[in-house]
Amino acid sequence: MRRWPAALALVLLLTGCGGGIERTAQPPAWQTPASTAPAPLTVPEAKGRYLAIVAPYNTALEKLEDALQAGRPWRTVRTLARAVATTNATHAEQLRTTGWPAKAQAPIAALLKENELALKHWRLAGEAASAEALMREIRAAAAHDGGRQANKVRATLGLPVYKES
């Protein structure tokens, strides 16, 4: 009599227990796939988006500068440099994936290029094994701060520019 449960299990397995062939709907041939590029923002939208994107990075930089000026221990500064690297990478990705107005695209691209150079050094600063290595990488990152490029973006969007120091 033990064959009955085994046979029942085999029948249920073969019938699929509620399965069936799943078919995915195909779009009609006349439909084109949606574009993956975001629609360009208007200049007023771009102003707000730009400021929102760069705010966390600017805040992280300010905290780092404050710690340096206050003479905080190098390990504390290293932690803050790591935060700068993280916010730098995030803001670069957001800048890259936003649909900027046509007139802002070239200045954004220039800012991203400079940002890429700085990011390498921010990451190294965040992993520095000594105070000397930390400061060397911070200076190297600061040499690629993107201030000139950011001012071009800001001017293009009608935002006030930073004062050169």
C-alpha cells in the first residue's frame, strides 16, 4: 500500500500543481522601447537639482576643513576624508545621471572630469596609513577641487558663483 502515496506524488508532480506555461507579453512591433536617458530638466528645475546634489558633498568638505583647522587627530580627519570620498562619488553619479539642460551639459561634463581626478585622492586619503599620507592625498584632491568648473555650471544655471580664494 505504500505505492499509493508515491503514485499520488508522481501524478501531482507531472500535472504541475497549478503550474503552466508562463508567457510574457511582447510589445507590438510598432512600439519603440522607452528611452533610458532622462528628459532634460528646465533651467529652473536644474538649479534646484544641482544645489540638492552638491549640498551633501559641500557639507562633508566643510566638516573636513573644520577638523583640519581645529587640529583634530589624523585618524578623525581620515574618517572625514572617507566621508568626503563617499559623498563625492554619490554626487558624481547623480550629476552624471541627471538630464541637464543643453547649455549646462558641457560644464557638467568638465566638472565630472575634474571630480574623477579628485575622487581617486579622496579615496586614498580615506584609507591613509599615516598622517603624512593623509595630508598628501588631501592636498592632491584639493588640487582638483573643481571650483572653476563648478562656477561655470553655476553661471550657466544662473546661480551665484563661489568666490575664488
